[in-house]
Amino acid sequence: MQISILGCGWLGLPLAKKLVEDGYSLKGSTTTQVKMKKLSDAGITPYHLELYENGVQGDIQSFLSGSEILLIDIPPGLRKNPEINFTSKITNIISNIEYSGIQKVIFVSSTSVFEDQENFPEYTEESKTNGTSKAAKQLIDCEHALCNNQNFSTSVIRFGGLISKDRHPVTMLSGRSGVKNGDAPANLIQRDDCIALISQIIKNDEFGTVFNAAYPEHPKKADYYTKEAKSRNIKAPEYDQNQSSKGKIISSVNLEKIGFEFEHEI
């Protein structure tokens, strides 16, 4: 089976390598020419593609041609550029997907589609998306556009905060003071579990489903990040205890239904 991964970045590249090891034929895209050789060396057919609000730069049809599955793992980038219309970037490629004949799509979304609140609501896949930030609204629109298209079957994966041994948010929080939401629950997931989940969805043909994906334990952020800072011998962040915390608990009904088991603690 041939798979195309749109966005071979921090998650997409190790995922592509794992799928190559599992015997799949892989096409992968990158926005930088420098990374083309890196993909090729890993056994991935490389494509230089860039998504814009008015179209795609690069040979998108060749990238999609012959693949049964497309995985879309493109960060919205709204923190750096809040004016970006991410929804247009994604909806623009839908006609390309239809034309290519791809039958199955995996869209990497985020738990930010659910709003943080003071009562720390618990959200499952059956909960109505209610995020109000610009990024959340655009992700919700993208989910709807892909899931409602009758020409292919889409699974959406809403990952919590992605972490790994070499990338952890505590390094950015270290030494900061006045950090908000210390009492809020953490919703995180290890990258290796993300890769295992996507692999299982592909292997077992679990398409047409929405998955919330965060580790099932949700310690208080202040407790968790203080502990993580100590384990790394770096300065712990200082939390603002004078302000009410806002947060949420991300739970998954559908991961249990497909028998997915987390192997890596946060």
C-alpha cells in the first residue's frame, strides 16, 4: 500500500520512517529543499510542496497519485502569523484529493478545538467542539470540511500536547514567573504513542472516526511541570496562584473502542 504524508516534520518524519519499516511505500512532503535528501535517505519519495491560501506550490497531483491514504500533518502556524487563513490552505487541497482518487484521509488536529473553562470540563469525541480562539475555529472548520466530504473517508486525530525525550514544554517554561493555569489538568501525549496510534488506524482500517488522543492521567500542570523541571535539573516555573485556572480534561471513548493502549507515560 502507498501512503502520502503531507508534512514530514517533527511527527511526520519519524512516522514515515516507521511506516517504511512496516513495508508501506511512502511519499512525503517538506517545505524546504534541504530536507529532500533526508527524506530520500529514509526511503521516502520526497516532494517539495508549500500550501498557500490560494493554492499549492509544487506537484501536488504527483504527490497524491497512486496513494490509498493521505495523512495531513500541517501546523496551522497561527501563533507566528495570526492572519493566516489555515482553513483555506486545507480546503484548497480537497479538490486535489478528489481528483487523485485517494479513498482515505487522516487529519492531525488538536485538543484546542475544546474550550478551557474554570470547571475543567471533560470532553470526549461525543462532546460538541466549542473552541473560540482563531486557531480552534479554523481547525474545527477543517475537520468539518474533510469529514463531510463524501468522496473519501476521514479520520481526525485530536492530539494533546506532543512531547518526547528531546522536546518537552518544561524547557520553555523553565524560570518563568506568573505562569497561568497551574491547577489545570495536563493533556499530553508522547510522540511514540502518536506514531503507534496512526499505525494502528492504518493497519486496522479505522477510518471515518474522530479520536481524542491524550494520556489518560491528568496531573495538575503546576505539580507536573515542577516535577519535570526537577528531573532535568532546571529551574521550575512559578505559577500565579492569585488567578483562577482554566483548563479541561481530554478523554477518549474511541481509543478504547479500537483497543488502543498507551505504552509511554507522560
